[in-house]
Amino acid sequence: MPSETLWEIAKAEVEKRSSGSEGDGLEIGEKSVFFIGSKNGGKTTIILRCLDRDEPPKPTLALEYTYGRRAKGHNVPKDIAHFWELGGGTSLLDLISIPITSDTLRTFSIVLVLDLSKPNDLWPTMENLLQATKNHVDKMIMKLGKTNSKAASEMRQKIWSNMQKNHPDRELVDPFLIPLVIIGSKYDIFQDFDSEKRKVICKTLRFVAHYHGASLMFTSKSEALLLKIRGVINQLAFGIDKSKSICVDQNKPLFITAGLDSLSQIGSPPVPDNDIGKLHAHSPMELWKKVYERVFPPKSIDMLKDTKDPARDPQYAESEVDEMRIQKDQELEQYKRSSSKSWKQIEFDS
């Protein structure tokens, strides 16, 4: 009988390591955390802090990957955490589909980082990223259900585990199908905002997080806050116990674990009672959006065009490649001009 090939040995080892896991062939010690959010919002800084890497953060080009390991104990394989980061704010939504597949879905968590210092950009950034991610996750759940209906059903049931069965809001919320954490960054700037503006931002983010079954917390460069965030990310990445602490005081950094908030505690949208009837909305989420945008109207610029062309970024300069790029650009412009002349000639002749 011929000896086993290296590929067969490796395949057998993976199957052996996966045999004691939950679900069908899913390795418990391997999870993924996907960071999305505001451009220059501090996603890289949080990742580096979680991995104990003392290095200055660099701008994220498009979609970046790194990983970390954590020892469970002696003579036990280390857990592995995969960290993905989407750059460019809302300009690269198509890249969300790359790391999240039907095969990896059950190991994924989403961390949405929102820049509190730019409240006018906050809602459109949050809305675009959450909608794009939710649409893709829903597609992957449907795809998973066709090959492994049990796993898909377990995922749908598990997401409700953060909320008690007798919670009064169970029929009023729509949790994300994979764990979601919303982080408000640059709290050090936000804390100097007018109290009424802080109230609108805090209540709005509490509603959005609660509706989506997400945890919500604020952070800054403060070591104490970063340590709290690190604990939350470690829970997602390595399965460490969740923190049960809670802070809903708008004068302090919010820290609310998924399932611990309620609509009664959040209250109604911060708008005078005689004005709320004038806001025509088809859902609670739309009502909160209208109230928020009355205070922080979104900028008129197209946010999707906010990212610079990476090919022209000096930090990625390559002389030979750049020279060829210039040549091709010139050829393209010449082709456009010649094509335009040809079409004009055709129109004239006709």
C-alpha cells in the first residue's frame, strides 16, 4: 500500500482536530473578527492594542488581515483569532463578501467602529455598513442552509441567547445573525460636545445597538477604556467570559453588553412631543434616523467617493509600475479622444 502524501496527512490532522468541536467539523479554537467602520476611526489602533503590538497604526488600504494566538494551557494547541479590517469607510462595501463566506460564517463576529467626533457622518456610515454586511450575511445563511440546515438553524437560535426569554423587547428587535459590537471611538473629543448633542448621539446609538442585538461601548486613547475594549474583543476572538458591567450614563463612556438594555430605559427619540407627530416614518429605525438627522444632517458630499485612489498614494510608490500606469492612462485618454471623434463623424455623416 503506498505511503500517505503530505496533503493526506494534513487533511487527516485537520479532521482529527475538528472532531471534538461544535457543529459539523467546526473547530472551536479558531474564530474571526471583522472590523468595519468610519474612515480614520481607530480600527487599526484597537486591533494593535488587542494583539499587544507596540507599533504606530498605518492607513488601511482596502482589506487587511492579521492574526493572534492565545494559549489555553500547557500542551494544548493555541487558539487562533483572525482579524480582518475593511478600510475606506463606506467606499469599499463590495469587499465585505471576501472574508465572510458560508464556510466561515459560524466563526465570525463584526465590530463596527464609529467616529464620535464626526456626528454628521455617523448615521450614513453606520447605515451603509450595517446594511451591506447584513445583506451579505443573510445570503450566506441561506447558502449554508442549503448544505447544512442544522447549522443554519442553530445560528438563528443562538443569536437570541443574549436576550432573556422574558425580555419585554423580544418581539420588537431584529438581532444580527452573527455577534455584533458597536464601538464609539474618540470619546475624548465627544465628551466636550454640548450635553444635548451628546444625549441625541447616546440615545440613538443605544437604540440601534439594542435593535440589532449588539453590544455598545465608547473608547478613546485612555488606557482604562482601551483595556475594556480589549476584553470585549478577546471575548469575541477567544471565547473569554463576557463582562456583565453596564454604564448608560451619557456623561460617562457608555458600556452596554448585548441584551442588557431595553427600549423603556432608552426612552423615546429626543424630540419635542408636538414635533414627533410631524415625522412620517414607516418603522422605529426610520423614526430615529429622522430625529438624528434633524440635529446632525448628513453632509451633501458623496461619501462613497471619499477614498483616494490607492494607485496614486505616494506611500505605495513603485517607479516602474507608476511609469507604466502613466503610459496606460495616456493611451486610454488618446483612445477616448479618438473614439469621441469617430462617433461625432458618424453622427455628422448620418
